[in-house]
Amino acid sequence: MNKLSQFASIVGLAAALAAPAQAALTNNPGDIVPVGGQVDFEAFDGLITAGPEMLNGTLVFTGDPGSILGAFIADLNTNGLWGAGNKFAATDLQGELRFSFAGGQFVQGVGALVNHFEEDGTPRSVVVSAFGLNNELIETHTVMVNTAPDSLNEGLFIGITRPMAEITSISFSGYGLVLDNLSYTAPVPEPASLLLLAAGMAAVGFVVRRRKP
């Protein structure tokens, strides 16, 4: 491969990394692949906090006042009941739960099992939003969740996937929101770092080639 072709390949890689991508809402946990990690909130014991709270070495939680990590029980009225030995995250009556990737890391997909307080005659919904570099809003969706009145720990998986790793945080907001089994793809460095790496490799390769007899 000549120098021009190598340079064109590097430029193409940089363009692919920098190109905008379309988000996709998913209700299938199997779309979060390969799984980089999952948080089930069992390590918390009814902690009422707005954060920031480190969940593991990767995720940081922030939420509205009254948010609970490791909640024990939640009556979702006509959407059933959450609890009975299963811990989860929950908002106060109305609020947001937000999960950010520490250390400038990005993921391609993230989602969780979600439900909310529901009552007859007052349809409610969950708003899920993904954010990228510099906390820029990438995509937002409004989703209805309906489960049986006698259901236990049931809900709808709500996630967002991207063709490339560019999600820095995800938020879920709603009325009496509950959330569990937050899963995400393997975190990668900031896309800008990858572009710098590609440029650095190109520069090193150019110098090595020039030194050859």
C-alpha cells in the first residue's frame, strides 16, 4: 500500500469515527451486546440519595431528591408490585434516574428493566434519553409501560443502541419510576482519543518510512 492509500485509509477511519449515527430504541435486552457490565442494585440497602454515587468502577448515579438505590418495595398500583426480595432503583413520586460512564468512557448501548406507577384514567409514560460528548442530547423517547395489576417485578426493557460507542450517560424519568438490571456494552475511550491515536499512528508510520534507505 502506498503512502497516499494509507493516508486515505486513516482519513476514512477518522471520518467513520466522527460521523453522526442514528440511535435506536430497543425493548430487547439481547441487543446490548457484548455486555460490558450490569448493575442490579443489590449492593445498596434503601439508600436515599441524589448522588453522585459510584455504582461500580464504571457507572456513576445521579438523581432527583428522594431517589432510592436498593429500594425494597414499590406499589405501582395498576402496574403491579415491585420488591419481595428483589432490590432496585426508584424515584420519589416524580423524578429522574441518571447513569453516567466515568473517566470519559463511551458505550454503544445501554438499557434497563423499567416500570412506573400507573392508575386508571391517567396514562403515564417513561422518558428515556441518551447523552453524548459534552452532555449533548443524542436521542430521547417516550415509552408507555403497562403490566398486570397482580404482576410482581415485571416491566419493560428500555434501551438505546448506537452504531458506534458514543453514549456517555442515560436517564430515565417518570412518575413513581422503578428500574433494575441496568446493562451496558463494553466501555471504550472517548472517540476523540481514538482519532488522536489514529493520527499519531499515521505520523509514526510516516517518520519510519522516511527513515528507511
